[in-house]
Amino acid sequence: MERLFGRAWLVLGHESQVLAPGDFLTTRMGREPVIVVRHVDGSIQVLVNRCAHRGSRVCEGPRGHARQLVCPYHGWTYATDGTLCALPLAEGYDRSPIGVEELGLRRVPRVETYRGFIFASLAPDGPSLLEFLGPLRASFDDLVERAPAGEVEVAGGVFKHAYRGNWKLVLENHNDGVHPAFVHASSIWAARNGAPWDVWEKTGLWVARYGHSWMGDYHDDTRLVAALDHPVFREYRAALERRLGPERTARVLGELRWNSLVYPSCSFMSQFRQLRIIHPIAVDRTVVHAYSFRLKGAPQQMFRDTIAFANVVNGTASPVLTDDLEVYERVQDALTASRNEWVELGRGHGGDVPDRDGTLRGRTGTSEIHIRNQLAAWLEYLDMGGPEGRADAPAMAPQSAQRSEAPRQSRNAPRPA
Amino acid sequence: MTDSTGVSEVERFLYDEAALLDGGRLDDWLALFTDDATYWIPLEAGQQDQLTSASIVFDDRRLLGIRVAQFTHPRAHARMPAPRTVHQVGNVRVLADDGHELRVRSTLVMIEFRRERQRTWGATVEHRLRRIPDGLRIAAKRVDLVNAEGELDGIVAIF
């Protein structure tokens, strides 16, 4: 938790959730409860949601608005940048060795945004956000560029689903092209919408440094959303062309990304305007918050399609999602078996193809390259602190994606806790 | 309309519906819905909109049919075995009746058991019931779970 979630850039939300000064949301960064708040100067601050006095949570509820943040316990009052600005009976501290003026809500040391998405890192040093995201930036670009107005906003409610299993299970599953035919056999049968193996084999699967990956060239718009000649889609395309011109519009709509994984905290679908933030609660407990995005300037019907898609894919009672959660729990249960410590992650091993921007591409879309890449990053994050706890060590870049050969540990990886 | 035991036609209908769910007779339960019916479990308390706000479930008759059919597939992992349930319907109130359709509100306590785990649900339920020659059919059903906004494990049971 310290070495990985305490260092990596984590996705916390989107600027549209904290538009006005005083708007805040509460979330978690690994074990840290945090407040994401818009300060009076327009900056976004990320503060540890724990009063400097006796440790109560200061902000309650998933979202809110407050001019100042007031602790419910003894009324310690903070500005929206965490500065302590008032407390009762202040004269009682006049002989205290610690000046109360120095006390405040702890600020998370690094906060940045990319295309409106809010990221933060609990580590004071490490790679910049742009370096961390690397070629995955294109997935965020893709989501935003699809908006005729060039902006997206969070809208339509947040699904919060949970499972009794480790946080890695969901990330290992999202770019797994083999599981749908088995895990979702019943949904596919009931809805009659399966894809043959060939589709998955031909799908592009790329991995990048720091454990990231994305799946591309999966579905064109005729498969899962309004048909290309549908009036709504034509209206949308025309709106997009007004901003980008026909050539760039064709390029934007031609980008067909399925899940993009920002290791270790996020998985999103740029093409379908879904973003999931993964919260590790305990070794065997994970909560996932799933958000929908509205493309500003697009026809209203497009957002209705987004919501209908969200209900079916991310809904807590979704025929699809419930089978994923069931299998995560079965994996978590059975991995406690002691007579076999290994899992097999060898599909596609040895066939990874170096591609542009320092990425590796799986030999086929069903390669397990994304899991090997995640575990290689996991291993390097955990090694960074070292057994002696080199807390000052910079958060180094896992080099996994630059290896032509995956490390042996990750071909047959012991399941980490 | 009240039978000799004092149970109204509406109450009888809701109890019978609950009995179908508890008996695992999902096809018979599905047949209670009109072709234009919706089955809705909002994600937020007081949610007004189904089209631009996400829902735990918002099924039309076709999607509800898929949901029910899924239970019969041998590899419906989360539904095999299906949860055992008790649906306790209470506080039945007819809010409106225009002779064609009735708006009925009730409360539901449902206990579910599956794979060594028991879950308890509480909900306010609103039925829009349509009169047809041989009785009543469900034209819309809305289930407001008291914990709809919470962090919930996957939901498989039908309310």
C-alpha cells in the first residue's frame, strides 16, 4: 500500500466535479482518506481528510460545498488549501511547543491535472504526471477529443460496486479477451451478442511503462453504439467536424479503444465514456467507483446511450458485471490453496512486439502481456523502497515495457498479497 | 374489492408476485409484466430520471427477459445456484386509481441466502398496475433500495 499506492499517480476524479471554489469531493488514495477541493485561487487542492487536532474526518459525504472546512469534533476550521484559520480557546495553546499556526490539514504533495482529470501522488518526488502516463495520454486525449465542444464532464451518477477480492483481480480482468466467452457465457447466450475468437485475437493490446495497458481496434461504432448512418450519429459527427474539420474528425472517430488501464488505480473506456476508479480496501476487499462522462456539445441522445451502456456494463446488478465479481471472489477464495502457489500467465509470452512510443504489443489480443506488465511494475514499485525502506528513493520507472523478454517471475507469478 | 379473508385484490396480487419470486418461478413472474413495462431500481434516492441518470437496473421488457433467461444458463456463475429469498411485502397503500391503472406503494424486506452468505434488503416499492380482463398486470415497477447509494456487492436477486 505504501510503496505502490503511496507513490504512483492515482486518478482522483475530474475537474467538472469541483467547478466552483469550495466544491469538494472525498475519496481515498490507498489507505489515505482525502478531500479534493477547489481553492479560492482556482487551484485544486488534495488534503488528507483528518483533522490535525484529534483526528476526526473533517469532510463527510461523497461531495459537498464549503467556504471553510470545519471539524465536527472541536470546531477547528481550515481554509480550502488546508491552512488552519480558526480554533476555539486558542489561548490554551500559548505554552505549547508546537505553534498551532503551523498545524493544518496535510496537503498531498503532488497534484496535477491532465485534460481535466485530477491526479495526485502521495510521494513528494517521482516521475512527472506526463512521464508517468506516457503513451496512455492518448486514451485521455481520445475521450476528450470526442466531445464536439472539446470538453467532457462527469454526469449521470456513480456506481459503487464491491467484491470480496484483491484489487489486482479487476485490473487483470479488464483487458482479458479470453474471459468473456466463459465468464459471460450466460449473458452472451441470453443477449445473443458474442464475438468469435478471431475478433479477440485480432484486437490490439498494448502495454506501457508503469503497468499501463490498453486494448484497441476492438469494436467499431456499428457494433455497440448507434449505427454510423443513424441521424443522431450524423448530427454528432457534423458537430465534431465544425471544431476539428473532417480529417481530424475521421482520425478521432477512427481511434477505437476499449479499456485503458492506468495502473494501479483506474480503468476507463474512452470510446464509451466510462471511467472506473479502483479502491483497495483490504487484501480481500475492493470497491470500484464507475463514472459516466457527457461529451459537451454532443446530441443529448449520445449521453442517453452512455447511460444505457453504463447500466448494462457497470451497473451493480448488471448481468455482465455480476459474473465478473463472482469469479473474482472464486479466485480470491481458491488462491488460498497452499498446494499450488503459482498462477500461469504465459499466453503470448515471448511474442511481444516492440511498437511506437516505447510500447509493447501483445502477439495477439488475447496475450496475457498486460498482466505480466502489471506484475513487473508491481514488483519494481515494491522493490523501490527496498527491505531497508529507502524512503528517499525516487519513484523509479519500472522498465518492464522496454524489456524484450518478460522477467521469469512474471511468466509464472506467485500471487502477491 | 376484498375477499372473504379481508385481503384486497391489490394486496393479493403483490403477495402472489412475491411468492413467484420466492418460488423461483421467474418465467411466471415475467408474465405478470405488460409488454411495455419497465422494471427500475434507481441508483439515487428520489431519482426522477432514468434516461440521463444511471440506474442499478433499468430494464424494459426485453432486457428483463434477458435478465430472467440468464438464470437458466448452466454457466450463469453468479446465479447458479440462484439465491434463496423471502420477500416480505407490507404497508400496501393504493395512491391512485383511475379505473385503468393503479399506483400502489408498499415496503419490502427481502432476505437472501447464497453461498454461505445472508443479505438483508429494505426497499420502498411502487407498482403501476394495469387492469386487464382477467386481473392485474405490472406496467411499471420501481424499487428504491434504502442502500442504493452505498458500496454494494453484486446484486443478483430479483426484488
